[in-house]
Amino acid sequence: MTLGFHIHDSWANEKKASSSTFSMLTGSSDYVPNYKCTQNRIPSAFIGHLLSSVSNVMYQLTGLYGFPQGELFATWILLGLNVREPRQEFWAIEGTRAYYRSNGDKAKSQRAGQGHNQKSSEVSYGAVDPAFSDRIRFPLFYRTVPSETVRFEVIIQLIKTFGWNWVGIVTSNDESYQKTSEKMRNEIVKNGFCVAFLVKIAENDYRTLHEARETIIQSTANVVILHSRLVILFNMFFKMNDRGNHVWLMLSPFPLSLSSLYLEMNLLLNGSIFIHFHHEAIPGLKDFLNKANPSEFPNDPFTAAVWLEVFACKVFANSSLYETCNANHTLKQYEMNGYDMSNFRLTYSMYIAVYAVAHALHAMYMDKASGGTILHSDKTTYGLMPIQLNRYLKKIHFKTPSGDEIFFNDKGEVPRHFDIINWNIFHNGTATSRPVGIFISSPSPELVMDEKAIFWAPQFYGIPISRCSASCPPGYRKAVMEGKQICCYGCVQCSEGEISSGPDMENCIKCPEDQWSNEKRSKCIMRTIDFLSYEDLLGIVLTTTALVLSSCTSAVFYIFIKYKKSPIVKANNQELSYILLLSLLVSFLCSLLFIGRPTKVTCLLRQAVFGIDFAICVSSILGKTVTVIIAFKATRPGSRLRNYVGVRVSKYILLLCTLPEVFICALWLIISPPFPDYDTHSATGKIILQCNEGSPSAFYIMVGYIALLAFVSFFVAYLARKLPDIFNEAQYITFSMLLFCSVWISFLLAYVSTTGKYLAAVEIFAILVSSAGLLGLIFIPKCYIIIIKPAVSTRCQLLE
């Protein structure tokens, strides 16, 4: 299949593009809208443009008219050609854009408003505006490059890879670039990064150009994204006093070979990153360009224009200003001077566009031929409407000679990968560019980078840093400053019990309950287990005290057993004294249940044993005091208390006063028993093992009942303090109960404000002190009399 072509120059200008489009639609440079006067056949498709804004103008005009079209549109950026003669060669020079049409042989003047079902398709090789992905608005628009949103993803992945969060954007002040730059900024912000500035430069506007330079130089952002027209970038870089202080991320289709012409630009671009569509070699193109010579194509205006631009020579010796081109003027010589003949990235996109249209036309022709229609070899598109091409463009699927699979997805785009190019200049002034990574476009996109292959500008020692604020180290979290962007933040250390294991964490992570943060708040460590153990100094002191007092109680009990026939032992209710001594011994020993690692058994027993034992102690003392009062009151003539003299009353008192405490403890253990528990809130970095009392109310009721017995005993002992008996122990009981009540009132006050092992220590202390008070004030005086003053402990002394 042979394609004819025709080229129009849009000058990268929407107004010129609309004029050229009308010229093609009408068939005349002196066009009249809505009329077509031409000898040529209808066009098949449009190819172009590089710019989204120009492509949109083309599409709106060609889509508006149902005029049969058969021309493929583009521009030649550098040379400014306006060639109207159809040709069969496809010239592909870096920076060119071509417009094609099929040859025709039938002329007819007709109204352009007819045939709205014959709209032509448009294939762009550079328009990246995301709006073109809308198949409802642009059903006939195709492009051999992906949407700009894919390039946004490349930018975001690069920012993530190098740890940047503070970038600037430079764009040109036209609709296409402004829209895409705004969308790019929104995508960057959406991913948690910040844009320091977005400057828009108007063409030929020195004020905006100067403001852009000043903004870039004064900004703290070291990474600047360039997404603008080339002429604006060239103007911005010209005499810009910023050699290598920034990393430029170039998104515009920048011809790398051009920068080699300007040393100043090389210095500015040194170490920068270019993002280009992945390309493969076009078969035969390099050899063709190396062998090309004006003498071989004397009538080709393209060749003449290129040789005039590159070698300053003319094909024909008709000018005194230029020399005549000769056989030595070849592009191979130009390649030796730094021009890369293999790096036709934009041309590759054009190459795909042309072949996509050719494959679609071929498929359409084959379908027509298989239907029985006779088609002449020089009239392959005769009888075929342009609207039919759309159906075949959707279905094309072919491989290039290099192996690339070409097809249009559901958005009318050819999926393309992106090459990440690093630009450098050496000391001798030569420049080079080389791929350092690739972005693979797929349902799961991936950026593959060789960071070691990147050479940054000399002043950057390693990967350049571009951050609004210094990175927060592990152990700190980011704190956004009021009125600033989210990337401008302070660093606040994590609270105790929270960590941040990595840099720049938004929030601190709370450690598990059995762990705590280290001093740097960078990791969780196991908490220290804390309880009142036998190895602690406090535990050793309390254990020793309990054992010593238990030994003293045992010694007193031994004395009372040994001297059980002593009048002083008999006179003080011998049985109750034994019960009281045994209860005191148990109370000293039960304090050991509060020491050591809490277990289910110790938690169940310790409060119940303590409560019942102390109830027995206080009940025994109450029984002894009541017995003394009854004994002295019964001596009065006619006293009815004579019937209550004996041991029965004291036993009943002991039993009746102890049973309520037994009932309270039993009910407590049945309904809400104590259990082993741990506390992670009371002490920093510790797990306090303790017994949870189950029901605090039951505990306070138990202690309250003991306090009630103690107050009753104190009151009764106070009444009996003046009875005339040398062995009367009411005074000692009064003091012991006073001490007992004081200790337990102090305990209750300390109990509500103490935690951990010290809570157990406070209760042990209260048990030991109150029990020791009873032992010391009630039994030690008797032991003193029995052992030191045995003469006092006689029956005669008692009777006196």
C-alpha cells in the first residue's frame, strides 16, 4: 500500500492550525469555509499533532464537518515548511511532524456540510491531554502515546524513589500545558507530596520569564519539573545564573541533541533527568540519513531545507550568501559532531502512527476486496468512507520489526513504556545521555531504576535532597505547621509507650501491652515485670520481719503452754489466749501470701485468710474483755451476771463475731473471686503483676467489719479500764485497739493512692504492725511477769 502525504506547518499555534485545517478541508489556501473545491480524492485520516491544544483544534474542526477527508496532518518544527505537493516518501527528522493523504483521481466541487457520517479519524503522536481518553467526546481520536496521567505516575514514582517531597513546576502559559500542569500538581499533592511553586511563563514575555528565574533560584526546592514549550525553556535557561544547583525533571519532548549546541544549557542540565517515551530503532532510517544527499533528491524541498539549516549550503548555486552543497555534506558528518542518529524518540511515535493508519487502511481494503468489490491497484480507497477507518483502527494489532506490540487500548492509546534518561556533561565540554531506568506501563506499573548509574551534578554529594523540612528521625513524628503545606513540618518526639520506627512517620505507633518504648522511642522493648518478690530488698525485710514476729508469737505461746498453771495465765481466759496467739501466728504468716509472684491460689487465699484470721483475733479480744467485765459485775449482790460467768460467753462471742466475716469472705469468693492480673498503666515501662480483688466493695466490707469489731472492742475495753484487778488487761487491750484502729485507718488512706508492689507492702505492713501491737501490748507484759517477776503471779496475789 502506498500513502501520499501533504505537510502543513502549524507553527505550534492554534490559530495557524485552524487555518491549515480549513485549507486542507477546502483544498485551497484561499479557502472558503463550508466549501471544497479540489481535484483530489477524499482524505483517509489525519496524523498529528504533537501539542494537545493544536490536536484539539484539528479534531474539533474535522469532527464538525462531515466533509470527506483524506489527509494526515502534522508540522515541521524547525524548518517551517509549507509543502503542498503530495509525495510518497515519509521524512522523519527528530522534531518533525508529517501530514499524509492518499492520492486521488476524482474531482468534484461539493458542499462541506454534507455527509456527516463520513468523519475522518485523527491519530496523534504527541497529544497527551487526559481529556482525549474520553471516548464519548473524542470517539475518532487515537494517539500513539499514553495519557499525561501515566507520566504523572512516573514523576510520583521518581519522587518516592529518591525521597523528595518538595518540588517546583515550570510550565508555559497556554491552555494545554496549564491544564496538565495543574493536574500534575493535584496528583503530586494527592500522593502526599508538595509543590513549592508552579510558575507559568508566557512566550515573549520578559516579565514572567524573569519572575520564573527568580522564583526558581530563591526557592528551597532543589527539584524542578519542566513541562513547557521548548522555546520557552530555551529562553528561560538563556543566561540563567544557576549552574547545576537544581535537578531538572524534563517532561517535555526535549531533543537531547539540541542541547549540545549550547554550552550554557549543558551546564544547567548537568545531572538532570529526562522522561521520554521508550523507543526502538526504525529499520533503515539511520542508513538512509547517512547516505542522504541533495544530489540524490534534487527536487525534494525537505532535503534542501535540512541542508540549508545544518550545513548552510544550498542545492542550487543561486545565492551568494550560501555555498553549494556537495557530496561531503552528509548527516554522518553531523553525527560525528554529537548528533545522535539513533535517538529518534518523537519520530518513533510518528512512525507508529503512520503504520497504524496503514495497517487499518490495509485491513479495510482487504475486507472490501473479500466482499467481491473490484479495486484497482491505484485506487485502493475508492468507494471507502473515512468513517469506516475508525472500526479498523480499533482492531489493529501488529508488531514492529524491533518486536514492539502496537495496538490501541479502550482509551484509544498505544501503551508505551518510559525511559529515564540521565544527562551529563564532562570536563571537556562533551555531553552524554544514557538510560538509567525504565517505567513499565502495565496494570501493575513498575519503576525500575539503576540509582548507581546516575551521575548527579557535582555539588550534590549523592542523591540530591529536596525537602521543605528536614527529615524526622525514628522516634519522632511529623507535626504540621499552621498555615504551611503538609511537607513543611516540625518534628515531635513520640510519647512514652509509642514509637516511630522509620523516618518521617505521620503518627507514632503504640507499643503492645507487654512492651514499652525505648529511650529513643524508635522501637518497642519488653516491659520489666514488677511484683513484690522475695529477692527484693523490701520483700526480704518484710519476710524477715514476719518470720521474726512469728517466732516471737511461737515463743509466747510456748511460755503460756509451759506456765499454763500459772495464776496469771488462768486468770486471763486461758483458752481465748491460746486462740488469740494462734490467730496472731497465722496473721504473721499469712502476710507471706502477699509476697512472691501472684498465682490463682495465693490471690484466692490471702485476703480471705487475713480477714477471717483478724476477725478471730479481734473477736477473741472482745470475748476476753467482756469476760472480765462479767466477772467483776457478777460479784455484786443479786447480780444476774452470775449465770454468765464461765467460758461459754467468750466462746459464743468468738463464734458469733467471726461467722459474719466468714460469710462475707465466702460470698466474695463465690460471686467475684480475686484473680491474678497485671497493670501496665501505673508504672512507666513496667508490667505490675498483682491480684485483682475482683470486687473492691467486698474488700472494703471485709475490712470495715474488722474495723467495727475493733471499735466495739476498744469501747468495751475502755469501760473496763478501771476495774481493780492486777491482772486486768483492759488497759492494754484499750491501747492495742487504739493502735490497731490507727494502723488500719492509715492503711485505708494509703491503699487508695498506692499501686503495684508497694500496695502489697502497705497491707503487709498494716498486718504486721497491728498484729505486733496486739502481741506486744497484751502478751508481753504477762510474759514479763511470768518470767521476770514470778512472785507476782501467785494465787495469794490474785486473791488480794
